[in-house]
Amino acid sequence: AQSVTQPDIHITVSEGASLELRCNYSYGATPYLFWYVQSPGQGLQLLLKYFSGDTLVQGIKGFEAEFKRSQSSFNLRKPSVHWSDAAEYFCAVGAMSEYGNKLVFGAGTILRVKS
Amino acid sequence: GAVVSQHPSWVICKSGTSVKIECRSLDFQATTMFWYRQFPKQSLMLMATSNEGSKATYEQGVEKDKFLINHASLTLSTLTVTSAHPEDSSFYICSARRTGTSYEQYFGPGTRLTVT
């Protein structure tokens, strides 16, 4: 079965510092991978996605992610974090099921930004 | 583009009553919509997949008679929590997949349900 692991439940970084959020997936075929961000009490906003092609994907708000098939990873990065980036981040993999395509989410990583 | 709305954003109801939550894709057609439940500090749990014009498919462990889903048009899906109990209190989030696409989902802002 498809699964997504986000090893870090919480991460705290200083404003202006670089950020890397880890994501590992388990999926037999070529994965469709996503990163979403959720602010408190809000829905999810898509940051970026990987379907195929260039393994380094650029997203909104200055985020990027790199797909590494050999490591089954899709880590999210940002060179300089802003206080407004504090939120929860979810990695997801697109999975086929008997009922159609769906997303399988990781447990999420809460990002705290200290000034 | 690709905006999804939910109504209401929050609702309080008494135990034993039913409550309906609407999910609308405002600027695109969505053959498929999804309903998730999110407990505090936890990830999203897929409850069911809603397909326009057909019955919803429910994930294992989700009571279809308790969580009624209707997808009457290409822009509207509704989730009705019947005979609500305090344990149904949660954050319910819908998403919509643009017709013709495979995986990418656009999420609504969520509905906070509190059952007293």
C-alpha cells in the first residue's frame, strides 16, 4: 500500500535561515508527489507538485522540492524562511485505488519560525 | 483559478440532529470531489470519494449511512452528518479534482463542526 512518511513532527527555524522538510514515500510505480501547506483553521494550499521531468520542482512562495527516486524522497526546501511561513506542511503521493485516483498524506510537519 | 468554497465555515449543532456541509468548485468543473476529516494536530483522513451522478465510495471504516454524500452537479457536493454525536466533532475538508486531470486536488477552507 502507498504511504508517506514525514519524520519530523515539529521543526523550528530562525527567520532568514534555510529550511528543509523531509518526505519519504512508498509507492511501486512512478509517483505523483505534492506538497501542501495549511495555516491554522484553514484548508490546504498547493505549494508544488511533481509528475515527471525535471526532478527539481519550483513552487509558490519561494519553495522548491527535489525528487530523488533512489531515496524515495521528495524533500521541500526554502533558502530563507519568513515568519509568515509558519504553518503545517503536508507531503502527499497520488495513488491509484479500485475507486480511482486519490491522495495519501503524510502526518504533517509543523514549522515554527523564531525571530 | 481553481477555487473551492465550503459552507458553513463553522457550525454548532445539538446531539441527534443532522447537519449539511456544502462544497463548491467556483471556477471549474469537478467530476470528482473528496471529503476528508482532520482531527486536531493530525493529518487528513479520506472519508469518501464523491463522483458526479453516481454513488460515493467510502473508505474502510467510514459509515455511509451516517455520512451521506451527494454530488448532484459538476460544481457541488454535499456531506450530511446524520444523527450527529459529540465524537463527530471535527474539521471537515473537501477537495475537488478538475475534470480531465488525474491527481491534483484543490481544497476548500474547511468546516469546523462542533456537536454539543
